Amino acid sequence: MSTDQPRPGPGEPPEDDPFLKKPQESPADGAVRNSAPRENGAPRNHAPRGNGTGGGGTGAGEGGAPPPGGPPPGGTPPPPGGTPPPYAGTPYGSGPYADDPYGGQPGPADPLAGMPPLANRGRRLVARIIDAIIIGVPVSVIMTLIVGGVDYFSTDSVEAGRQSTVSGVTMLVYLVYEGLMISSRGQTLGKMAMKIRVAMLSNGSIPTAQASWIRAAVYTLPEIVPCCGFIFWLVNVLWCTWDQPYHQCLHDKAAKTVVVSTQTAGVPAT
């Protein structure tokens, strides 16, 4: 199946979409954690002990005291030489949650389980450079001809106005270009060339229109603000170098998207 496929129609994404998150598999041994509720705070799977003489004795049975020097009800025998503090030895020791620190509930799942491989950061950078050339060069040339030439090294107020006009139009065209491309197929031309794709973090599908335009706006529009806009843009694009586990830039976080590889399984994205 070609990786450059059009956006599916309204409704749920197709089940055969190779980029959708795959459901996690059950444990190999088929074991299921016991999450049954416990009554009266009693430790799970510990039956009350009798005194060995039947009901109503004076031992460690219900309503009775533990035998001298013996273990507490439901506990473990103390080692020779003294009684250790409760749950000693490990973070949960031998208490009621020794084998299950979450009290019978499943542990946290791998956040990347079922997701296509994340895109290589180098490929993402090259894709942005390709898109900037595709949009920036022709738009700048056309706008320069319209405004009658621009001297980018001049500080004259007239030239500064022309510079702002050319930069503003270029930025607007790039915003529209990215918003339309990502919402329609999850890829710009640069991303197609580098075999990467934008996907919804929740299920791996092509980003919704809302997510696509939020992503494009957070990436593009802050540059309008003098000085501070460029600093935000720089922090934004560098954020993926230290973000874990999804390698998101700030515009990805705002749109709840990730960038993944479109290469077939078994071929590393290098």
C-alpha cells in the first residue's frame, strides 16, 4: 500500500491503515491480576488463622491475640534476632501489596505500544528545510517583484516596511500550505520526500482539521512578534531533541500529534 494515501472520509479511520496504533497483546501466560476488592481492609488471599484447637481459641484466630513471639495476623514470621520494621527489604516488602504494588490494578502501559516508529529527528529537520525552500523562495521572489525590490540589509523605514510585507505574506502562505497538507494527508511535500508523517497521538490517524491548523499556527504565527517570536520558534523546534517519550515539538504538544516514519516494518528510519 502506498504510504502517500489521501485522507480517509468522515468517520472512523480504515482498519487497514498501516499507521494506526495496534492493540496491545495480552500477557504470554494469560495471567490476569487479581483486582477483586478486599473487605474491611484485610490483606488479599489471607484467611484468618485459628489456634489449632477449633473456633473461639485464644490464639491468632478471629478476635484473638497473636501467639507470643509469633507473626502478626496475615504477616510473615520475623527473622531471628528481632522484629524488622513493616514491609522492610523492598519498597513494598512482604506486605499485602508485595507482589502487586498497584493493589491488583494493571501497571502503566508502554506509551509507545502499538505506535509506528517515531521519525528520525534529522529527517524532520530536512523535511522542514525542503518545505521552506518550496514555499519561501517562489513567494519571496513574487512579492519582491510586487513591492519593487527589497534591501534586506537596510534599516530605512521604507525598506523595513517592504521586508515586513514580504515576510508576512510568506509566513501566511506557509501557514495555509501546512494546514491544508497535514489535514488532508498528514504530510507536506518535504515530509513525503523524507518518508515521515504527522499522526494523532491518540490513535495514529491523519490529524483532524482542528489539530492540523493548531499545529501550523503554533509553528508559524509566533514569528510575527519581533525578537521574542524568533526565540519561541527556536525553542519550539529544538524541543523534540530532549522531549520524551514522543519527541514532540511544542506545536506537536499543542495539537496532540507525533511525527512517525512511513517506512515499512523492518527498515530503520535513518
